[in-house]
Amino acid sequence: MKLWGGRFTKETNQLVNNFNASISFDQKFYQQDIRGSIAHATMLGKQGIISDAESKQIVDGLAGILSDIDSGKLPITDEYEDIHTFVEATLIERIGDAGKKLHTGRSRNDQVALDMRLYTRDEIGAVDAELKELMEVILRIMKENVETYMPGFTHLQKAQPVTVAHHFGAYFEMFKRDRSRLFDIKKRMNFCPLGSGALAGTTYPLDRELTASLLDFDGPTLNSMDSVSDRDYLIEFLDALSIIMVHLSRFSEETIIWNSNEYKFIELDDAYSTGSSIMPQKKNPDIAELVRGKTGRVYGSLISLLTTMKGIPLAYDKDMQEDKELSFDAIDTVKGCISLFKGMIDTMKFNKERMEDSAKKGFTNATDAADYLVRKGVPFRDAHGIVGQLVLLCLDKQISLDELPLDEYKKISDVFEEDVYEAISLKTCVEKRLTIGAPGLDAMNKVIAIYDDYIANN
Ligand code: ARG
């Protein structure tokens, strides 16, 4: 069955049929399609556009189709052009003439606009839930590692000491922003296009407020031409997904570096690593690499949709059918990446000694040595120069600042006293950093309390 054909005198070319059809992918939102149709049929009945009996027959018929597809009893077959046709044809087959009234006052243009919106809204919720679970794991790791010292890096050079809690907290912040972006998108998109018809509304007395509220929207959209051709919310969602992937990809890159033989900061669990077919010693961080690799694919979907949309005249044009496959792929990819990444970090072990040792060795306390001099009255610029000379000396002797004898310190500046060792110890360097957002224990515990509150309330 086709939903059109009356004005045609020839069969459609088979290749055209194949090229035009979307059922192979738009069946993914059969639930949303049926949910939308149930709301539409309910409203048609309430408005007296169809009889109450017909409305009830349609709603019951659609509910039956939904549960039969859900249970696998009713397979979706490729002989139909799209999911809308499949559902309507099945309905007519099952309930007869009443089924032919479902599409009264509706076009596939507002129907697909609704389906895609409902699907996106549902998936925003699903991605949000995945992110929250990931953040719970990050928070657990933070709590366990408030005193696990490690080097903090800039330019991938050891810079100043931090803690694992502090480092992971940076990702907690990123994912918190990601969730707030999803929240914003959901709020902005939550208006119902149903009732916009093909592009110009309809002459039937539809109650658009009713369908909007039946489908949990905040109200109907206000311009029918925009309603059938707006895919901004999807572009925004793909943008938010791309930013999530930026964060996951950076996190993956660090996991790969930390897991390398040279660093050995962490060890990935066997269940989340893979081996090599030729090199028996290898344990590879494939999950992190794949997450990093899939990032390009998600960015690609955003650029594809932006490009598809940029030249489309108002209102609906078939180009918009292209919004689906790329979005479905991006959404599934991101959900999979978050979930696997969560499992990977949840099971990895931190090599605390190695991290602490690495923090000690890289002159990460050089700024603190300069600050020590500043506290004793030396101007910072001079202190910077003095410590620079000390670092040079240590490099020559292949020792750390902590290991340099006091008389060597004094040779360069007699301001140094025995208390310098306490001032530049790793613990002091971290613990003295007590401004909010810094790694010091009290500051970090305050932030962790805020995060606990966030998880409980968001
Ligand atoms: N498969 C179409 C899409 O995804 C559904 C809308 C069809 N509308 C039309 N006028 N042909 O956009």
C-alpha cells in the first residue's frame, strides 16, 4: 500500500522506490510514531472531527500494533515506503474503514516532524542518564583519591602536583556542562509541531493545545511552516553529542597515555583490554582508542546535518529525510561510548606509588620553591630566576629539589633555611592549595560535597 498514487498513471520505478524509501531506518521510531498517532486520534474524537467510536477503535488498534511490534509478533516489513505507511496500512488491515480516518487533518510532514522530535527528546533523556552514571563513577574515584598525588601537566610536561581527585574532577565539570546543555536543548525544543499539516495548518478545528499536552510538550509550535522544516533541535543535540565526544576523547587519550609502559599510572582491567594476535606481551587500551576514534564519526553527523539543512527552501523538502540515519548512528555511538568508558574507568587500578613518584621527580614543586622565597621577602621575578638555577643544578646532578643539600641551596641564595624541605614537599605543595577549585584536601572535600548534592538533585 502507498499513501499516494491517485494522480499517477504509472508504477514507480523500482530504483526510485528503493531510493525514496525510509522504512529500513525510520522503523527505529515506531513507538514515537504510534504515540503521536494515538494523541492525534484522541484529539480528532474530542473535537468531533471523527466519532468517539472511531477514535476509540483507532486508539485501541494502534495500541495493539504497538504491543505486537514490541513483542516481535508483528514484524515491520520493507514493502512499505516508511514507518508511517506501515502503521496506517496495518491499522486499516486490522480495523477497516475507521483506520482510514487516522490521517485526517495531518500530513506526513508534521507527523515526521513530531516523530523525530519525540525520538530526540527520549534520547536526550537516555544520554543524560548514561552521563549521570558515568559521573557517579567519577565521583566515587574522586572520593577514594583525594590524597593520591600525581603530576599535573601543561604542554604534557610535568607542571605542578595535583591529585587524582582533582584531575577526575575536571571531567566531572565537563560532563556536568554536557548535561546542562542537554537540559537547555530539551527545554527549547519542547513544543509540538503536530497540527501544522503539510505546511499551512489545516481547515479542521484541531485542538493543538490538547495534542501538545497529551504528548508532554509545553505547548504547540507557533508557525506551521517552521514546524515542518525545523531541525534546529537535532543540530543542537548533535552539537551537544559532539562536545560529549570531545570530553570522552580527551579522557581516552589520557587513559591511553597513563596506561602506557612509560607511564604506568593506571592498569586497565583485563575485561576492558584486548590482546595482540602476534605480540603475546601486549594488553591494549582498545576501548579508549575506539572511543577516541568514534569521535570523528559523531562530528561528521553534525557537519552532515548542518550541510543538508543549509540550502533548503521553506517548508518541508525531502532532503530532511537525511536527518535520520546520521542522527541514529551518532546517538547510538555516543550512548555506547559513555557506557563502555564508564565500565573501563570503574574497573581500572591506580598505581599510586608510581604517580606520586612521578610527581616528585619532575620539579613539580619548583613554583612552590619560588613562593617560599617570596614569603621570605624575595620579589617573585628574582625568586623565579633563583629556582631556575637550582633546577639546572639538580638536572646536572640528576636529583630532585627535595634531594639537594641545604648548602647547595645557600650557595645560590642565603635566604634558604632548613624549612625549605617542608615547604616544597609534595604534600605541602598540594595541601596549601586551598582556594576553591584547587587540589588541597579541604578545598577538594568542599567540592565533593557540592558534587554529592548535585548527584542527589539532578
Ligand atoms: N520519510 C520522510 C522523512 O523522513 C517522511 C516525510 C515524507 N513527507 C513527504 N512529503 N514525502 O522526511
